[in-house]
Amino acid sequence: MAGVLNIPPAPISQPILRPNSAKKYNRILFVKSMAQSSDSSNSSSTSVSTKLESSFSAPENFKAPKPKPFTPRSDRIFDILSASLALIFRLGTGALVSGYSASFVSKKEVPSDQYALGIAGFKVKESSKLGPRPEKPIEIYEYESCPFCRKVREIVAILDLDVLYYPCPRNGPNFRPKVQQIGGKQQFPYMVDPNTGAAMYESDAIIKYLVGKYGDGNVPLMLSLGLFTTLTEGFAMIGRLGKGSSYRPSKLPPKPLEIWAYEPSPFCKVVREVLVELELPHILHSCARGSPKRQALYEKVGHFQVPYLEDPNTGVQMFESADIVDYIQATYAR
């Protein structure tokens, strides 16, 4: 039971592939509007329909905050500290992409339009060695506070993959039933690769598949230690006391949100938790250290900082984890 760049937003009603046959896959809609489902009277009685809200707008008088790197809002300091425990238990797994390397150079050697971390008067030039890039985002059904799911999220960060996450919190009415419908059981994580038609349960199997298809074929040490890996994944989430595991009523938007983030970041973690609790599908543009997407975001908005949220349903684009959490709750919570 163990657990490319700047991709245009995919509709939540995107079809995925049923893994019941190695040769032939039956397509089904993962989210149907009420109008669509009314036309499908001949579909299976196990089909699950999800009501989509028609329109959304930013909260009244909303103004995106200015980015303040490494400066948690005073009322969120405990959240950031407790989310940081994972860095200790997991030894920073997922903070660096595959084949990461870095070198210190003079500031003069880095053009002003190029992203580079500044340290003590120097710039850090970072690079990586990535495998083949999937044309479409990998689709993963999972939830926070699940150690097996976290294992898969870590390999996603290491491989620098973009993923369309379908959150499956406990008692979630939408995507847990979908996994039951297409896979036969509610077990998480569950992965679908629309690029190949592969679909599977089991975190270890998913990890081996992803490193074989989009990496160098080698599973990182911290993800290959069996029970020790699972235990440390569990310890990593102790500080969050189950955040991101149980459903809260929400309004489901027609398009998935997009977030630039990576698994080990405590600032990204608190945003992911609320996305999962509200069962909001989201495309995560993974950008751990060494990711070329750091440069892409820098070019896009003139600054690099994560998390960064893009909401195609309202047009809102913003930095700052605490403010992103407030925005998501004000816009999508019932």
C-alpha cells in the first residue's frame, strides 16, 4: 500500500484513462457538469457527477500583496515552524532536483534577467540533469498527511514534474469516489499518466515508474529505505497535526488552480493543505532548487518566490503563502 514548462491550464473535466486493459482504455469524464450528466442516462450506475460552480470573482477590495521573501506573517509563524519539521526528518528530500549542481560566481557574471540566488555578495548558479519531459501533466489522486502520498510528492519534486493533483481528503465527495470508480478501490496515492495510458496504485510502484520514464531509472536513497522511509515520512507530518486530511465544504471551480511550489517548502505546504481540504484540483509547477522553472517564473513575473498562485477562474496572481491561504478560503470555501 505504499504511496513542461508553464503548461496551459487543463479543464477539470479532462478525461483520463481507465487501467482495466493493457491494450484498450475506456475514457470517462472525471468531473461532469450537471448538464452533461443529465445527457448520460445510459452511463453506469456507479458514475459520479460533480457540480461545478459557473463563475468566481476575487474577494471584494482584494489586492495582491507584494512578495516578502522568507518573512512569514506574524499570525502564521507557528504554521511555518511546524511545517519545517519535515525538512529535518526527511533531510531535505525533494529540495533539489535530479542532477543538481551549484557554483558561486561574481554578481557581474549573472545577467539581470537571469534568476540566481544571492549570498554574501555572490550569486549561486544552479543547474540540473533532467530526464525526458512529459507532454501533459501527470495526474495524481492523493491527500496531505498521508506518508505514502508524500513519498510520491517528493519524487515529483526531484524529477521536476508538473502534476495535476486531484485532492482526496477524507469524506471528500468528488475525487475519492472517482478513484473507486476507475481503479476499484479507494487507496492513495493513485496515478494516471495521460502520456502513456499507465495507471497504478502503490507509492513504490509509482516512484519506480516515474524515475524509469522521466528520470535516470534510479530511485533516490531516501525513497528506497523501505520501512525507514515510511516512518520518517510519517514523522515529517507530526507538526501539522493532520492538516490537509479532512474535507471542508467548498465550491468547485471549472478550471484547476495553478501553483508554483515544491514539496519540502513549509511556505508551500500550508497552501497545499488548504487546497486539499477544500478538494480543489490544481496544477503544481514543481520548482525545487535547480529547476529551470525558477527561471521561467522569474521571466514571467520579474521575481522568483514560492508559493506563487495563478487562478484562471478569477484572474488573480499572487505571492505570499498566508495571503494565498486567505484568498483561497474566501473564494472557494462554503
